[in-house]
Amino acid sequence: MRSEFSQLWQKVVVESERAREVVSKHAHVTPLNPSSTLSRIAGGKVFLKYENLQKTGSFKVRGALYKVSQQIGRVKGVVAASAGNHAQGVAYASSAFGLRSVIVMPETASISKIEATKSYGAEVVLHGRVFDEAMLKALEIAKERGYEFVPAFDDVSVIAGQGTVGWELLEQADLDLVVVPVGGGGLIAGIAAVMKRFKPSVKVIGVEAEAAPKMTASLKAGRPVSIDPKPSVADGLLTKRPGELTFAIASELVDEMVTVDEEEISQAIYFLLERKKALTEGAGAVGVAALLAGKLKLEGKRSAIVLSGGNIDLTVLNKILIRGLSRAGKIVRLVGQVPDYSGQLKRVLDIVASKRANVLDVLHDRVDLSLPPWHAKVVLLLEVPSVAVAEEIVRELEKDGYSFSLERGPRE
Ligand SMILES: Cc1ncc(COP(=O)(O)O)c(C=O)c1O
């Protein structure tokens, strides 16, 4: 254990105790509830920490509240660069303390994120095509206006604010293990510092998207290293490099890192919505993704998985739901051909309707050259109660002389 890191650890714990007072006044103590389904899968007791129900939809508001609270009386406003949850956290926190906030977002930021950030009272400045350009602009504005810059993760106060999740976990259950999503590392550093200080036996496991495994790579290298993040449904975790402080704490206190791929994250979002009625964004679902993918060893343990946020774009959610329904056999595709005479498509659709399947889409292609002459290719996208019903439809179609095959699962 290296002493300078231990000092940093202790500092975070002391600051985090102060942060508790501020955070508890302006944010929720989020529920920690047991999940019987996940407990069964894990072979231990699994709790979920619902930070997706936090004010602004993610834990990020905790660090923002503590950092911004320290600026009261010092400056008139704060500046941050973010196209995600940090933006909303800082906007909310500055409104709570009567300070101005400027949030710089890349020009590519989604309209829904811009609107959400404005709705919390921030002035939004769109600048640059990538995050780094927005960041430089934010530092420039901070200097010009004399505002304080609020970093997204590499700052003792921000880490301490995120550490308030750790205090709550210590009070809510007697845990052996905690599973935490990792972007720049602020959340895991805060939780690990607080929990290990008071319960050293607690294991802390970090989860990253395979698209941006910067903490995994850095811990392996023994120093913070930069990676080139790929696009991911877990956009909150797409940081290039861990922070110096977050890396230092993680290298001292994090027991294990795990990565999950895009399919695993999507399935976890679907699972949480269907089984737990919990809406999570990709970054918020990676812990459950790791468990469902069999990448965590939780047998006989009492574990908490942090659902760190719920701000998912509804168009992304729509795609995930369709893939999930398709995988579950509730949306199927029937592919076949019919003679190209009038009334043929209607006969096919009548058979489909007789089995109470719902038609989502129809393709009727008469120019596909792979077909025999005077035939049309037909692709039906159907909503069905079960695969058995879809199979029954195929049999009924066969009886009428039509040849169709059933395709399940998402088309890649
Ligand atoms: C929902 C969500 N989870 C996890 C993270 C990662 O947090 P950190 O950067 O503190 O590791 C973020 C970061 O924005 C986030 O928005």
C-alpha cells in the first residue's frame, strides 16, 4: 500500500462525510432492494442500488452538489463540459445553490440532452465536434467569466460526493461485495474509499464496456493509459483515460475489473425493464450485464449492484426492446414466396389474422431475380404470443400450399 495514495484515500473519506450533509439535503437516499431473480442466478443474495431513481436520473448529481456547494460565496457561477449526466448534475446543483451554470456540449449532443440540461437552469453552449474541443471551450469560459470549472470525475470533492453512495450502502445492508460501473472512475473511487475504510473485507468490482476498457488497461499497465473508445450503448462510460486521482484510488482499492459487450449490455437493459420494472441506461446496466453473462462470482455472497443511471435515449431503448422481444420469440419473421396473382397476399394475411398474430411490417417484393417467374417474395414481421403460434401459422400456410420459413432472433 503506497502511503501517498492512502492519504488520498483518507482525504476522500473525510470529504465524503462532509458531502453527505450537502447531498442528503438536495438529493435522494436511493433504495437498495433485494432481487430474488438475480439472487437465484447468482446463487447468493443480490441487492440493486437504484441510482437511476436519483434526482436528474443518475448518481452524478451527488459529486456535482458537493463540488458546487463549495463555490458558494467564492464565485458567481460554474462551468462544466459534458454531453451526459454530469451536465444535468451540475445544472441542477448550481440552481439548488443559486449559482449560474454554463454547460459546454459538443455540437453533436442530442436535442433531448440539451433540453434536459437547460430545464435544470443551465446556459448551454454548443462548441466543437468532439468532447475535447468542448472541454477547451469550457476552460476558456471559466477563465473569462471567473467561474469555477467542475470536473466530471478527477477531483477530490467530486469523488467524495460520489462516495455518498458508499455511506448509504453501508447503512442499508451488510454487504460482502459491491459492483460498480466505471467511466472515468469517480463513482468507484468514492464508493471504494468509503466502504473499505469502514468494512475492509468488502470486495469492490468495477465493470467497463468492452468498447472503452481504460481502467482495466490502466490497472494492468500500472499507470493511467489512454485508449480509443468505440461507440457503445453505455455512452456514459466512454472515457478515453481514467483520472490521475481515480486511478490512484482504484489501483489501491479495486479488487477486480470485468468488461461486458454491447449485446450483454442491451440484454441487461431489457431484463431490468421486464423483470424489475427498472429503466436504466447502458452505463447503468453494466453490473447486471456482467452477472447475467456469468462474469461475476457472487455465490454465497451478499452483493450490491449499482444501477448508476436511467437517462436512456428513447430511440435507443426502442431498438433494444425490439431486439429483446425478437430474442424472446415475441417478434418473429416469416419469409416465403407466393404466386404473383391478385388476392394471394390477402390469403396469407387472413391465415395470420386467424391465429391472432399482429402484423408489424410486410415486404412484398416482385422484382427479386432469385424467384421463379410470376412469384413474389413475402417477408412478414409479426408480433406473436409465442413461437408456438408462429409455428402453427407456418403449418397453416403450408396446408394452403404456401412455403414459409420462420426466422427468430435479431437480424445482424
Ligand atoms: C450512468 C453513469 N454510470 C456510470 C458513469 C461512470 O462514472 P465515473 O466517470 O465516475 O466512473 C457515468 C458517467 O457519466 C454515468 O453517467
